[in-house]
Amino acid sequence: MFTGIIQDIGTIRRLQRRGDNTEFTVFSDTLAHDIKIGDSIAISGICLTATAVDPKVHQFAVTAVSETLQRATLGDLTVGAQVNLELALQPTGRLGGHFVQGHVDTVGRCSAILQRAGSWEICFDFPQEHGRYIVEKGSIAIDGVSLTVYDVKPTQFAASIIPRTWESTTLRLLKAGMRVNLEFDLIAKYIAKMTGLQTTDTITLDKLREYGC
């Protein structure tokens, strides 16, 4: 379990194909010394397991299976690419963002980046069948970053990025047209399942009140 609060920006040092899978070697000056083999690490929102660690050179390795490569944007990465990193939440830690599993639901696309006074607004497109999981002012993880959505439309939403988040994540590297990993709110997914919402339905405050939430 993660929180969507990014702890470091890592750099892809090496990519190595192993059958249908890919091993990624990641450099992290901040986190590599805290990682042990078998630990879970969210890499741009994707929960992966450390398979090798070399703290002397500040790097670790993870392996992504073919299913993960197809479902997320890991296949877009090249040597030198930067990625958001977060270690798994400890029971004594603070939940600064929201509950993030590191299980990507779908890939979205950045459609626009607008600079505001003291912040940035980024618009994202997403497949319509996932619209039931998004509610105005609700939570979403974008490339592993916990954000609040607004201006929700059937296939688009916006999120505001404060300077701290802009500077400490890879969101500042986004350009219109780039793909991003999306993980929708876990609670929203459970509510959708329990209430029998259809693909074209969306969760609204009125519907939550109707079901006593």
C-alpha cells in the first residue's frame, strides 16, 4: 500500500529483456539505501518488487511482467528516463495522500498544461468506461502522484499542481500527448461494485447519499 506522496525521482539506468519480461535498473540517491530485496516500490504508480539492490552505487532492480508492461506506461521508458518513486507505507507512517495500491487501472493521456498564478493545471483524457470511478474533488493517482480531480467530464478531468509537487515529481516533464498511468480511488471502485453501477454510470454525491454513504 502507498499514499501517492512521491519520495524521490529515480533514473532508469538499464533495461534488459528477460523473455516476455523486462528488468529495470533504477538509480535513486535518496531511497536505494532503504530498499531490501523483496520490498515493494511504486515506480510511476506501478507496484513492483525489488529483485536486486546495490546501495554502494545507489541503484536497485525490479522486473515487470508482460501483463504490467501492456497495462501501464513502463514499455515507454528508455534509459535515462525519470520516474516517480515511493516506498510502501509503514503502519506507523502518515497517510499524506490517499490509499494507493500501485495497481494501474488504465493509461490516460495529458491533453493540456496551463500555467496559473502560482500553480499549474493539467488536463487528462481517459477511457470513458472508467468514468464511474471519478467524482468531483475525489482522489486519483497519476503516475503514482496523489491528486484531487475537478472539472470532471465523461472522458476528461483536470488537476492542479502546486509548486512543491511540480518540483518533486515527473509531472513537470509532461507534455501534451504523453501517456500517464492512472489508478482510480480504491473506495470508488468498491462502491461501484457494491451498488452495481454500470460502465456508463458515474459516482456523484447524490448517488452516494442515495446509498447511505
